[in-house]
Amino acid sequence: MSSSDPDSRLLLLMRHGKAESGSGQPDHERALAERGVTQAGLVGEYLAAQHVDVARVLVSDATRTRQTWEAVAASMPGFDGEVTFHEEIYSGGTAELLALVRGVEERHAVVMVVGHEPTISSLTSLLADEESDAGSVAQSRIGMPTGGTAVLSGTLPQWSALEEETLTLHTIVRP
């Protein structure tokens, strides 16, 4: 994303890729399935092809979300943004995730979140304004598919000004 408007913001909300079944291990430790690695790589390829320059990445501290981000980043040569891992993306809900995004520094115009359902789809629905793509809004209300990534943008002076219905949902990338 390149824009001459300093208040232009792009938010990417991604559900982790397909994970292995539980098999008796703690949910937090579930790893990505091979399909999930592929899904995440495709999202990274999409972002690279669209010339999206992700500046800030917020990732759940769960194993499958960390692995999702690693596969996305591997498909984005030259990525040099800031990445942090957050327990509250795993354990929290929409309010906690919204608070994290609102805390992102103003200088980071492009933010990506890698998290879980139902929080990713709930936040997508909450933020989508009336100009949003109707099919994508409907998908967010049903739920985000594994690896699915919502692409939202809008004009905000800083992330702390993010409120309900303040971004346009353009599409949901379904790898």
C-alpha cells in the first residue's frame, strides 16, 4: 500500500491457517497442518503481489498463529516490519484485540493481526462500514475460514481513533 494521505490506514485481520487436530495436547500448543502452512504462504504471496508493505504485526502467542505468521513472512521477501506476540489475542475477545490495535503507533499505517475465531470475524464485522463489500461482510458474520484474511482500510488520524464502522471491508482473501 502506498498512499500520499498520511491518515490512510490498512488493517489486515487474519485467522491462523488450518491446524492439526487436538490429539490430547493443549489447544495453545496445536501446530499448523501442512494445509495451514500452504494457506499462510498463499496469503503472504498475495500481500507481496499487491505490494502491501506491512509495518506492524500483532500475533497471538499460540503455536499455530506463530507458525502462520512465519509462513506468511517467508512469502514476503524484504519484510522489515515490527512483530510482537500477545497472549491476549489468544485468550481475549474482540474488546482486547481492538484495544491492542488502538495501541499501535500512528507511524505504522499498515497493521496485520494473526489470531483466532470467533474474534477475527467479530472484529471484522464490527469495524466494517456501510461502504463495505456485502459478500465479505456476510462472510465475516458467518465466520472466517482458516487462513482467511480481511482487508480493511480507511482514513484515521491514528489507530487510537478506531471505532465501530470506521473502516471499509474490501475483501476477504480465502487461500
